[in-house]
Amino acid sequence: MIVTEADTALSVGTGDVPVLATPTLVLLCERAALGAVADQTDPGTTTVDHRVQLDHLAPTPIGGTVTADAVLESIEGRRLTFRVSVSDGHGLVAAGRITRVVVERERFLGRANAD
């Protein structure tokens, strides 16, 4: 991803500097984790976020290019834990772990929409 003004801490409201925002980094890592298992889930299931642990280590300015990677590290029942990292042209920008849980899509949506 190429960092735009819309991706900055200043724009998303989490800081007053025009560098890549931490929430945007989290989104990139979530997408990488989701993509890592997207074609491996059973029909009728999906994965949802459970826990995000991320250290934001270095700033990336507008115009910088960042790449997110996710590696499935462990499977414990329905819990999938990924090691995630984000890098730019200068090195490591963020690193951490994301845990996603496999759910039945219809049941999950039913719970979300219950009164």
C-alpha cells in the first residue's frame, strides 16, 4: 500500500502528524491475516478478529510504500494465531500477533442481529 494523506494519524484523528496511523497498520495486518486463510475455511464459515497485539516501531510518511505479511503460527481449536509484520523501504514498521476465530457465518450474524 502507498500511504496517502487519508491513511495518516492526522487524518484519522489519532495524532497530529502526517505519518501512517496505527489504526491503518492494524487494518493492513488484519487483511493480511484474513487473506492468509481465506481459501482454507470451510463453506459457511469465516474468521473474525479476537485479539490484536501490535507494536508500531517506526513512522512511514505520505508516499511511502508498506507491505504487510501474516504467517499462521498456531491453531488451537477454532483459534488461529498469526505472526504479523509491516515493512517499508527502510525496514520494519510494525510487528505483532493477531488471533482470529473460525465461526459459522449465519450463526455469528444471527447473534449480531439478535435483539
